[in-house]
Amino acid sequence: MSHPVVSLPTRTPLGRVAREMAEYGVGSVMVTQGDALRGIVTDRDLALGALARGLDAAGMIDSVMTSPVITVDVTDEIHVAYRTFRRSGFRRLPVLDGHRVVGVLTVDDMLIDVFQRLADLLGPVAWSVLEEPPRPPSAGSRPRGA
């Protein structure tokens, strides 16, 4: 997951939201009221929800945020996150520790996990091939089972 999280209060102007995303290099911000998570705004929400509807930079964050927010808990097993991504169709899930947002899990994070698991699985096979490359069949020999 990515952390720390960029959070902004519910009555933040959209112009500031875009500036914060650019400054911190993130594709989403958490919308909070006090410590409570109220919504999430993504770069896609800004483009399709704000600009496409003709909202200007003075419009408020809560006019384009997604709420309620689908989340995962910091103690959830990885398969819970996979299932939540599949069921929700979202590309980002806030990670909660109690009621406090501690990170954001993205589909890209999950792809990295898949690649690492695949590398762990195939690592020994790859090394055995590198140590003893397969021999090409000799002329006139037939493969077994042919």
C-alpha cells in the first residue's frame, strides 16, 4: 500500500485538490471530516466529474467525491483485498486502522504482489534452467512418446 495518505477536509475547493494531487504525485485524496473518512476523490473524478460537468476550481470536493467508500482493514488478509477489488470495480481502496486511514491499496500494488508471487514460484525453475540449459534434440533422434 501507499502511505502516508493525502487527506483534505470536506469543504476543500477542487483547485486545491488538483494542486495537492500534483504536489504529492498521487491519483487520489481522502476526504475527511475530523478523523472520519467521508469520501475519496480520484484524478478521474476531477476529469470526468468536475471538468466534464463544467464545475470550476472553486467547486467543492464533496460535489465529486465517491461516498460511501469501500475500504479494507489493515489486518485483512491479502485475499480479502483481491475479493474487494473484484467486487467493487474500484482501482483504489483506502486502508483503515480502526477509523483512521493509514494507506491506499491500488490495483497496481496488487499486480506487483502477483508478479512477486509468480517470481517466487518460478524462481527455482528458472534457476534450474539457467544452470542446465535444455539440450536440443540430436539429429535423427525422436522425442520420447513420438
